[in-house]
Amino acid sequence: MWVRFPPGPLHLSCKLREGRTFAAERSMSTAMKTMIALLVIALVALPVTALGWARAQTAPAVVAVPATDHAPKDGTQDGPKDESMTTPATKKYSRPGYDITPLSRARVEELAKKLDPEAYRVTQKAGTEAAFCGTLLDNHKDGTYCCVVCGLPLFSSANKFNSGTGWPSFFQPFDIEHVLAHEDNAYGMQRVEINCARCSAHLGHVFDDGPKPTGLRFCLNGAALKFYAKDEARGPESSPITGETAYFAGGCFWGIEHYFQQAPGVISAESGYMQGSSAKPDYKEVCGQDGTPASKRPEGYRPHAEAVKVVFDPTQISYQQLLQGFFEMHDPTQLNRQGPDDGTQYRSGLYTVGDRQLTEAKAFVAQLGAKSSFNGRKIVTEIEPAKAFVDAEEYHQDYLEKNPSRSCYIGKPWWLRPNEPAMPVTTPVTTPTTTPTTTPATR
């Protein structure tokens, strides 16, 4: 958006159609510009890196896959020989559940052919539309601004503000994973360009002179956006994936959540509490639930478990594959504890959604119990229909990403051991029609 970027004070002069001139001056040292560029790139573009915090010397034993039509009958880990079956799915999802898998160049070119000349120039040739001339600059309707090329939601009207620059401006994206950023040194300027994460369409640039809470100004070309009003129907390319939900309890939810987030085909993983009597549990209550005298507990009282809600794409990863990874993460023979963590909230549990999950979970555990994976120790994992899931406090969400120096007593699942296969996805698994009597709460 900046026309020139000389070494001294920055001067922007944009000649408008009305013949007016818009000018803005500001000073910024080279060091400051570099720091800001790096900060913005870190905030907007960098994906969260996997943390190497699992302790190998204390990790549970590797679980042998229960015998199925696609797994070895002798309990070994050899798995299928077809290499296509051992490679994790390549689909990538954002936390809100959108498919952000990068499109092939051929697919982008196919979509770009449908654009009008101005949208093509801006998105495919990194062009800039004239200031104060875009159709979306003065749009004050509630809704979502999507990529004009591929339809991915990029910005929300809730984060739009009037910057006075002549281009639609936002202080944060729809989701941090939907927009990519990189240094742009074209035309002798130092800027940070922003692109659509799915199709790489040029969107505009981001600057450090925005309002709170981010202090950023995402300066957009209106020609790169397609606006959908709040109640307007959107196509599948602009809608989240309809996933299947499963619930797992295997000790401290920090590690279980963290590893499930890295599984191929998993859309989201969230920490919370479930299966207990209290309607609104919090961390303090759950940690102290075992210390409450029986005489002070209500009739029929049951303690909560620290659990993880996993939403996944069943066409990319099956429930049985998630079960395999789950039992590789923890020791299901430990009753009401996991490693050094002791208490009923750390119990092992599978809380199923629908009859199919319940049947598959019971069959998986039964076959696993018949193996020699745990040296004859009995599996104590409880299996029952899911009750209401209550989100844990915000500081528990993504805990190990926020606190990389912390760790959990947990083993690595198959998707973090690339040389070891998982049971293949053979056919898409449909979402079960039978649901629990109590619908799990959504975050």
C-alpha cells in the first residue's frame, strides 16, 4: 500500500480519482521496522511448533494394535505394507474447523479464471486497488470477509475499523491460521505482505499502527475479498468442516490435548471436565473433589474426570485410529492416576457419542486386553456414553504450547512416530445418528 519507502521519514502520496491527495508522514528507524516485521510474522504466520517434551524414560509401553481386518493378527506393530496406508493424511485444519490445506497451483489457476480483471490483478499479480475506490471500504454490515479466490474466511466485521487510509482495515484476522505473512521488500520498501493461507492470494499488507488490542492494521484490497452478510448462506468452501466428536480421559489433559492437536485429520482438541455430578465444575473443585468427606457429598455424587474433546474429520482419521493413539499416550492399567498425578480426575476413560463409538470402544479395549502389551495387567479404562462436557479455564487450553518448559507423563502416539504405521482409513465413517441424552456443551 505504501508507494515509496525512503530511508528517512515515510511519505505516502496517493492521487485519488477526485483529484485529492492523501498524505501521511511518520518516522520509523530501520531497526524498529525490522523488529515490527518479525513480530508481525510471528503473530500472524508462524504455526505452533511441536514440542519435544515427552520423557522417553517414563513413557508407557507402546501399545500393540488390536487385531482387525487391516492389522497383523500376532499383535506386532508391522501394520500394512502398502506405503500409502502408512502416511498420515495431509489435510490441515484451523482451530475453528476450516480446511486450510494449501491448494495446488493448477487449482488456484482454475479458480482465478473466474475472477474479474481487477480481482485477478490484485490477487494473482500482487496489485493494489486505488484508495477510497473499493466497494467494501464503507461497508458497515455485520458479516464475514472471505477470500475472493477460494472462499476461505479471512476477516470479520467485528474487527473492522476506519483507518482513514482509503482501504478496508482490520485489527486482527478471522483466525490467525487463515492469513499468512512474509517480508515484502519490493519497490525498495520494507513491508509485511499478507496472503490467503489456502490459495496464497495477495490480500494487502499489515502495519503496526492499528488500534488495541493488537496494535496492528491489516490493510486490505477490497477486490481480494467477498463479503457475506451475517445471515447469508455460504458455500462449503466458506464453511467449517462438519466433524465427528469423541471424548478421551487419560490423566492430565494438558498432554492428551497437545498430542491430539497434532493428529492428522483432527480439527480441534479442547480440555475440560466431564462425567461428574457437578453442573459447573472448575479446576479448584475438580482438584479437591477426592478430599470432600462422603458425608458432605450429595446423594449419587460422582467426581469429574479431566477430559479432552476431540473434533475430527472421519474421512481423514477413524475413531479406531484415535483409540490407538490414545492408548499409546497413557497407561490404561493405572486406576485413578497417571504417572505422578494421583486422583479420580486422572482416571482413564472413553466417553462415547452414539452407539457405534460405544461398540467400537468396547471391542478395541477387549482386543487390547487380550494382548500382552501390559504384562498381564488389567485395563481399567471406563467406557460409557458421554455426559455434558464443560470447558476448562482458558489458561488450561493449549497449555503446553503456552508453557513449553512444562511436560506431562505421556507416551507418543503413532502420528508422532512416522516410521510406525496406524490402522488405515478404509472407508469414510459417517457421523453417528444416535447421540447422548445430554448434548455435550460446545465452547
